[in-house]
Amino acid sequence: MESITAYTVSVIITLVILFIAAIIANVIKFEGGSKPRDPKIRKLWFWILCLLNPILIFLLGFFVFMPDGNVRVVKNYIAALSIGTVAGFFLYILLGFILSRLFTNGKLGHWF
């Protein structure tokens, strides 16, 4: 049961952070000219949030959702939380890549 909580926390936080990245990308205005800086800013924010994603997953999972129980239950939860953190990191990159390929002509297309 505890491992399901760890994986659920990972997926939910990943989706929330990806949603925040999409909002930030859409808020940044298109710049005209021969060398616009807006694609670089969108890409930078995407990767900053990519680095914050596993940190938030682990910290929230560890401090907020840590189960009370014996040592074995806590060790199983920490193992599941570690796997969920890595899975959340790769899920963020995978979903970001898919979204950037789906919206190649939009603002989300600048992520990769």
C-alpha cells in the first residue's frame, strides 16, 4: 500500500510540474527580430522545472507522506519513493518531448 502512495505522489507531482512548465511557456511572449530570446527562456524554464521535479517528489514524499510503522514498512516506502522519483524524472522528460513534438509550431515546441 505504501508503494502505491509513493508512485501516485510521483505521477501527480510530475503532471503538476509539467502543467506549470506549460503555463510558463505560454506566458512568455513571442519576440520578433532576427535573434529572439524567447525560445531559450522557454527551454531554460522547462529544464529548471525538470531539475526541481525529482527534488519536490522526494521531499514531499519523504516529509508529508511518510508512513508510520516499523522499519520494514519505512524501508519499503523509501525504496518505492526512490524508484518513483526516478520514474517521475523520466516521465517529465518523456511527456515534455511528446508535447513539444505535438505542438512544434507553438510555444511548447521550443522545449527541445
